[in-house]
Amino acid sequence: MTATVEPEVGRARLRKEDARLITGRTRWTDNISLPGMLHVAVLRSPMAHARISNIDVSAAKEASGVLAVVTGADLADEQGSLPCAWPITEDMKAPPAPALAVDTVNFAGEAVAVVVARSAAEAHDALEAIDIDYEDLPVVLDMNEAIADGADLVHPDLGSNASATWIFDSAEAGSGGDVEQAIAASDVVVERTFRQQRLIPAFMEPRSVVVDPTGEQITMWSATQIPHILRWMTSAVTGVPETKIRVIAPDVGGGFGGKLQITPEEIVTFLLARRLGRPVKWTESRSESMVSAHHGRDQIQKLTLAATQDGTIKGLKVELLADMGAYLRLVTPGVPILGAFMYNAIYKMDAYKFVCTNVFTNKTPTDAYRGAGRPEATYAIERMMDELAAELSMDPMELRRKNWIKHEEFPFNTVAGLTYDSGNYEAATAKAMEDFGYDALRAEQAERRERGDAVQLGIGISTYTEMCGLAPSRVLGALSYGAGGWEHAAIRMLPTGKVEVITGTSPHGQGHETVWSQIVADKLGVPFDDVEVLHGDTQSSHKGMDSYGSRSLAVGGTALVLAADKVIDKARTIAAHMMECSVDDIEFSGGSMKVRGTDTSTDIQSIALQAHVAHDLPDGVEPSLDSEATFDPENFSFPHGTHLCATEVDTETGQVRIRSYVCVDDVGKVVNPMIVEGQVHGGLVQGIAQALFEGAVHDESGTLTTGTLADYLVPSAADMPSFTTGHTETLATSNPLGVKGVGEAGTIASTPAVVNAIVDAVRHRGVNDVEMPCTPMRVWQAIQGGSQAAAGPGGTESGGGLGSLDASQGGAR
Amino acid sequence: MRITVTVDGTAYTDEVEPRTLLVHYLRERLGKVGTVVGCDTSNCGACTVHLDGHSVKSCSVLAVQADGCEITTIEGLSRDGQLHPVQQAFHDNHALQCGFCTPGMIMQAIDLLADDADPDEETVRNGLEGNLCRCTGYQNIVRAVRDAASRMEPGSGPEAEQVAEQTSVAGGSRAEVRQS
Ligand code: FES
Ligand code: FES
């Protein structure tokens, strides 16, 4: 048996996953159909805040094919409260979160009753026969109003709409000085308020759950990113022992954080199946998904950045209001806190303070969406760097260069208390600027400005980093998170020489089957095609923390490497016995165990067979090479990169066109360049979509007006340019693969690059901000009236909101 | 109402409710679950199939409207284990991640190539405007469609649903793809 000729790691392997996906042989949860299976339809509240005074389900119960109609009151004794795993402060206010509303509804779209019927069509028909009387309660939508004295309350029992206030102060943490002193001692202070609009994850596969209670275990298939956490939490919520629950995430059609959730529908479907003793399925419509699956972002960010006249940053103060929506879902309160460590970004500064108040409103709950807290932070600081550069009349890249951590300064302890292990911002920036043609574009910009061209050119920069590879368990503990951040892997060596890899990560488009195979093929010296990756079923993949936070490779991939090392150690002992030599004389490479200095060798497949038949093993050696490992990272990983965007802004129409987009990302060691590039592309489009198109809008009664894909503008191919992507490779020192993670990078970096480019194009017209999404109307208004108009009413457009409240108060003082 | 349709080469005669959408008929009655539903406003294109050789969003067609028609779904494209060139190009160019949009994307791409055998980037982007993908950022999809165009015989289109020369997808032995 010969080893693979070229190393697998670093190779653009085509994906194993594709074969079933391109032929339609897929197992989406909604494709699962079981004998006797019943269907659930959910009735949702049209009211954002109301008391349920009466529910009459009698007519629905009589409808054709209906087996049960269940309300919150019917489930009140068994549904418990949906879990929130991240109580960020000891005094955090958290309301009970019933899966089905019992006596009040707190957002439009909240589930109030369900019908179980023979077919989905009959279940939906019967919904119309349910009669509910609502009594209006005051609707709370605006975060600033919500925390004002005397505000109407979302949850009157809590006494306030402020759920918690979380503070990081570098002076208290010992990682820096006092921010007020730093500001007072600075020459220039720039103050801005940005609106991070509310977004909808909009994974393409609508959520679906099938629960089969007919076996010894209750089996739940779900379109989820987190089968392991779902099993644990379902047990915690329902009291059913974890041993009696099996969760399977089959093929899952995208997640982006949107399927990092324990949903009301998962719990309700589970309870209904148990109650009825029959398999039950719930699949949402897109409209249900838009209104009831958790949303993302939604913050008001006030930043104060202080610097000396030569552009040296002294201090940064961040004051946030973060919209929780009506309930705290799985990690809702922690999302803005993940950003707390990232506002200082790649820059050195003396002092930093972060204060975030989490606010309840009568809107769909927010939670993780691609980047979760970190895109918000990166957007704000990268916008501020451009604003400071303008204030100082410096080139924005020059200002960044002056302040960023130099490559020889790593590892670097940041003002936010993290240790960045490695990075090379100079290298990524140099490559990006060259690929972009930075100087030529600046020259063209000057020329167009000179000429008074109706179409102005803008250049936007984003030099980002992110913390990912979530997460060191002790850090999560220190942040009061309810679980650890380790990951598990196991390797089974089969008698035929084939290899089964079991991972606790749960892919939903990332290509783990391919990449994990590459890693194991290299480590064990077995052919790529001989490796099979098992995941997403808690019965075979019994231990794991699932996939989110760009963690799968950095944490789960490392667990795989450690498990492979154990396989090799076991094989070494048996090989020494087989070849009658000392274990120390065995050299292992390319799948072959060789006696040092001789031609005698055997391969790992033969050793696996020898272990399996166990006819002749050394004394005390167990008949197995199978091994498992659980890896808990010591540190986060810190991908970084430089993104450059050139936009053409038509000053007469406000139309924005992305003329070129160049990014150079450093995600550490690249295992599969093809997959990494794909992750970057997809991430870029999501980030650009925040800048230009997307925004979840509620009207004054709290109804989501962007509740379909016709109103919520997920971009199509025709809306997007092609990108020029590139890489530098600075290895992470926190894991043996040297990998950092790539899932969120594109989304984190691209939003500020685009908005900076738009503002840069029209800054000479007095514009210093345009609220996202930068629709032609907003850009045009900004040009007409300066930044204030840009942040004006605009509430009728997608993404309308509070505006950049005090942009007018910015500037030097 | 009684309808007779041919789906992926097999004839079916069924009683359907007048309100039944073609996509639900395909999925629920015929078990053709390769075709998926991504929205309820005909915006996403995930449900795209060919009806008498032309792409349609099967969520916007009633099953009864398909009476007497020939339907091809993603499951009917490959013949004798040979992938359709567009399927192969999606694999070779990493034009899918989660794969949920992929059946519709491939069916739409085949239709597009029937209209224009050698489309430029803009033509491809405009031709796929009705199909949303949340994962890939579209760049590799565009590349795949243009790559497929270069591999397909001129004139091959949905009527023919032809299959040109290619390799099997299983195993992924053709490892290297172009990197930027
Ligand atoms: S399901 Fe979205 S267009 Fe048909
Ligand atoms: S590959 Fe996931 S939606 Fe297109």
C-alpha cells in the first residue's frame, strides 16, 4: 500500500458532498417521510404585543383530518421555558420563554397554537378555523424610547426593558488605561453613532423538524447547526432523559447562525409526537421563517475615538444598545458581548471601554448571525478609522498603518485583554493594494473629482481581524456562558483498511466531509477516498459542540489530529511486535511503519487488520487502533485581512456600483484553497448585502414589513460583482494545523469596506455617513443634504430605522 | 382532477386537487424530493424544473396545468450514471456549498445555455436572477455555467437534455481546479 503522493492538506480537492447534492439525492429534513407521519401547522400572532383573552379551537378540531389542536395553555405544564445559555450578568433580566405563548404575545410571529393533521394542507386549512381574541398592549419598538423613564414595558414583570448592562473597562481589567483620561489628553476626538440594521439570516433551506417517538429513543431530525446542543437542551427543557433522545441533523441547507437555536417549533413538535405516539413533522414556509426564526445585528453604536494630531490612537469608547427582541434565545444576550473584544481591532491604543445595554422590544428575538457581534464591531471601528483619517486629512490606509500591530510585535496583548498569537497585516495589505491598483484608483478619483464627474469614485478600506475558533472553555466560563468550547473527534480503523472519522462538528455546507478526509488521509497516510466522515447524528457522533463561530476546523480539526496521533501510537506498538523490533525504532510516514535503517516495513492497514483479528498482539495491548480525542483550545484564533472596495456613485441618482473588490485574507494554513475561496465569496456577498440591500423593517404596529423574499432583498447573481481574492498564510500558533477559520471573515470585513467606499466617493459633497442599507434614495439624500439627511426618516425603505443619530455632533473639538 | 404527466421518463396518471402545486405533486405524490421549496412567493427558484423543455418555477404552476406535459427534474438529468455537463461543471467549479439552491440553479442554468450557448458573465448573472443562493456568492456558479457552456455541444439544450463526455463525480479524483 503506497501513500498518497502529494500532501492532501493544501490541495483543492473537489468535494465528496457534491455527488448527492447535484443529483437531488439529498436528505433534507423535509424530505423525510415516515409511516403514519402527521403534520403540524403553526398559528402565529399578528399582534406585536397583546394579551390573549380567548382562544376557540372547537371548529378547528372538527376539520377534516385534524387529530389535535393544541394551545399554549394546553402545553403550559410540559413545555417549560426555551433555554438561554448565556446569562451575561448576574442580575440579567430574563423573561420566561414558552414555546407556545400562554397568555400574552410579545412579537408578531410568535407561535400561539398548532394543528396536527393527516396532511400539511389539512393542518394549514384548520388554522383558519381557530378564533383568538387579543387585547392590545402597548408596543415597544425603539430602543432609546424603551430605556427612557416611564417607557411602556415589553415584560412588565421585569420592571424594565433593559435586560442587562455589560461593561469592559481596560483600566479595571489591567489591560490599558482610563479611557476618559485618554480622551481628555488627545488632540482630536471623533464621535459617531451608527445604526446596525436588523438582518435576517435567510438560509435557503426553511427549517424543518421530524420527531419519531415510536422507537426506544425519541428520534428528532432537525435542520439545525447544533444537533448535540439540541439533544442536551431538549432534555433540559422537557425533562426527558438525554439517553432517550436521539438527534439527527441530516443534510442541512445553510445556517449562518440562523440554525444555531433551540426553536419553539422543535420543542412543540417533540412534545406533540410524544403525546400522540406518532411521527410528526413541522416544516416552515419562508414567510414563517422570516418572521419567527431569529434575526441578527440590530444595534445602535456610539463610538468615541481619540487620537493625537499625528494620528496615533489613544483611546476608544464604545456605547451600545443591542436589541434582544422579545425574548432571550440560546445565545441572544452574548452576541453583542462577542464584539466587545474586537472594537480595538488590529490597532494599538492606550485605553478602551465598552458598555453595552441589552434592550427588550416587541420584535422577533435576535441571536447569532454570521459573525455574531464581531461584524458590528468591525464595521464601527473601520468606519471610525476612515472618519478619523478624514478629520486629520490623512490617507486612511496611512492612518491604519500607523496604528496597527506590526508583525514583529506578535504575540500581542491587546487593550481588550486578548492575546493575538500571530498575524502580518503589512503583508496582506501590500498584496491587496497591489492587486487592487490602489494608487491608480486614487489618481482616477482625484481626476474625476477635479472634472466634476457625475459619477464619483470612492475607495473603501477594511483591515479587519476577528476572534474565532470558539472557544477556550475557561474563557466561556469566565463570560458566564453555559457550556464549553471544546470539540471531539474519533477515528475507527476498520479491518479492511478503511477509516471512519467521527466528528462533533455539524456541517451545513462547509465541506467538512472533504476537508476532514484530507486531514486524516495525510495524518494516517491512507487514500482520501478511503476515509468516510460521520457527523450530525448523536447516536454515531456521540459527543460534540457543533458548528458555528468559525470553530470547526480550528477546534474540531485539531481534535481529529490528536485522535490520529493516538491511532498512530497504538499502531506503533503493534507494528514493533509484528516486526520484532523496539517501538523506538519504528518510523512512521506516508502510512508506512518502517524499522529504522532497514527495508522492513508494514502499512497501517495491515496493522489495523492485525489489531482487529487480535491473533497475535503484545501482552496487555487491546485489540483496537480506534482512538478519540477532545480538544479544548488555549486561545481563540485571529484571522485577518485587508479588503479594498472601489465604488462608483452616481451623484445624480444615488446609484452605487461596485467596480472592483479585492481581498487578501490570512486564515492561517489553508487545508483546501477551493473551499476557502468559496467561503470568502459567500461571506463577502452577505456582508455587501448588509451594506447595500438588506434590512428587516417593522412598521409602527410592530409588523415585519420585509417578511418575504420579495421585500427582504437577498441579492441575486445579477446584483453582485466578481471578486478578486487572495491569501497570505501566517500560521496560527494555537493549534497544530496552524489554521484560524474562514467562515465569518468575508462577512465581517466587507460591510465597512463598501460603506467606506460610498462615503469616500461623496465626502467632498459634505457627506460623512450613509445609513445602511445604502439604498440609492439614502445616498442621494446624503449628497443633497449632507449626512443628516442621509440619516433622516427613510423608515419606509428596507432597513429604515433610527438613523445615525448624532453624526452632526461628530468632528474635532 | 385526473392528470397524466411524464416525469423524468416515467408516465404517471393521478387524481390531484385543483389547488395542488406542481412542486407539491412532485415531492409528495411522486417522491421527487430532489426538487425543493425555498419560498412561498416565487422568488427563490429552488423549485425550478423543466416543463416541456423550458424552466419553470414549479411552485408557481398548478399540477393540473402540467397535464399532458413532460417534466424533467434534477433527478432525471443524469443518464446511465453519467452526469449532465452542467452537473459536472457545478462539481468541478465548487458551485455549491449547502446545495439547497443547486437543483434549481442547475435546471435554470441548462435553460439559459439553451438560449445562449456561449454566454458572457453578465448574461449568466442576469439569466440566474430568479434563483437565490445564500452560500456561494454566485462567483463559482457563474464560472460553472460558463465552463459547462464550453463543454457542451452546440445546440444541446433542454429538449435534448443531452449528456456529453465526462467523468463520474464519485471519488473526486480530478482534484485541481483553477485558483485565483
Ligand atoms: S419555491 Fe421559491 S420560487 Fe419556487
Ligand atoms: S449552496 Fe447553499 S443556497 Fe446555494
